[in-house]
Amino acid sequence: MNCKFAKVYLSLFFALFLLLAQMPARAAEPDPRMSGPRSLIVAYHTAPANREKLRSYMLGAGLKDFAQWKREGAIADYHVYFNRYIDSDNWDMLAVVTLAAENGTARWAQIESAHPSGLNAAALALTTAIHTTVADLMRNKSKPAKNGKPPVYLMIPYDYLVSVNEYIKYVDAYVLAQTDGWIEEGVLSGYGFYLSRYAAGRPWSAMFVYEYASEDGLGARDVTVAKVRERLKQNSEWKAIADNKQGVRKELQPVVADELIAR
């Protein structure tokens, strides 16, 4: 470890320590990493010419299959999102599956035997690649919007550059202070923070799923981020973390998406 990196690392460590000491204690919650994984995040890729075919399939038979598995208790919940834009460097469709509380991975394996990644044979023929990430939902919050407008989703994957426990502390102390502020401002209605269970060699090691209250909320993202950060800068410990965050994580390509709702 060179001297410059060591100074940055120590500055970040002490800033986190001081900030966490001043923060009100979070309610103790079971650590999902202490039991079997409860989430799967499945990224589907397709050729540009087949995007609409894949979307149509999922809006029809695909979502009906997922709903049936949920009714049967094979999975606990699911959400399926579609990338708004053609982007060959990123996924076209993303499924976030909450596994059943009991024997969840085994039950999903049974689904996979007939529907690999949750798709039938016709839909699989439309895909060019599929990546399944076993994950843990570490933090989440929801405050449903009251404007009656459909939400918009922003998925931001990361690779963390410190130990996993240090990264969780960073998220609690630095990131969630901001997301809670965005919710207070009314632009964000919820978020989920996921960690990859087996991160080595995977496309990402952490992911935030942000639910914006509306198109206007997403449009106001940059202004709101700046506003909340300016307010938080009054806290010297939070600012110290902000100044050294490049040594904590690497932000990867974000995706703007819409949730697919059954017809």
C-alpha cells in the first residue's frame, strides 16, 4: 500500500468512524448473509431486432408464469424491468426475483429445469446472453408516490474496492443519508440496495435500484442530488467521506428502465 493511498484510506476510515458514532443507531435487523440467499437478479440480453418480441412475450406469457409461481409459493415475489434504450453494452430486461423463504434456491432450481432463467423455449431463442446474480437485499425503503404517475427506475451497479463490511458501513453513512434526503424532497419513492453473494468475476458486486416517483422526479435527479449534498456538506464527517469516495467504489453503467406490468 503506497503512502498516498494509505492516507486516503485512513482519512476515510476515521470519517466513517466519527459519522457512525454520531448517527442514531439503526434498528437491529437480521443480516441476510447469515442464511441462504433470498434474491436473484437476472439480466437478459437480446438483439435490437428482437427487443419488442421479448417485451411482448414478457407482458403476456412471461409475467403470467412468474405470477403463477408466486401463487404456488415457488417464489415470494418478482419484478421485471425493461431498459428504455437500445444499449449493446448493457441488458435489455432485468428480473429481480425474491426466493421463497423455505428451500428457495431448490424451488427455483425446479423452475429452471423447465424454464431456464424463467423463460420458455420461444423466449430463450430471442436472447443472446443471460447473467444470473445471486444477491442479498441489504437495505430498502419505500414511500409510495401519491401523484398517480408511473414510476421510473434507475439501476446503478458498482464494484466496491474495500472489504464488504466497510462498504456496508459506507453505504449506511454516506449513501443512505442522500437517498433519504431525495425521498424527503419527493423525487424518490423507494430504493433497494443489493450485494452480490458470489461477486468474483461477476458483472457487478453491488447494485442500487432507485424508484423515482415520476418522469419529473428522474428529471430533477441532478438538481436534487446537488441540493441534498450541499445540505449534507455542513456535516464535516459526511463531507470527508464524500471527498474520499473514489477509494471505496467504482460506479458502472446505469440503466433507466420501466417495470413491466401484466396486461
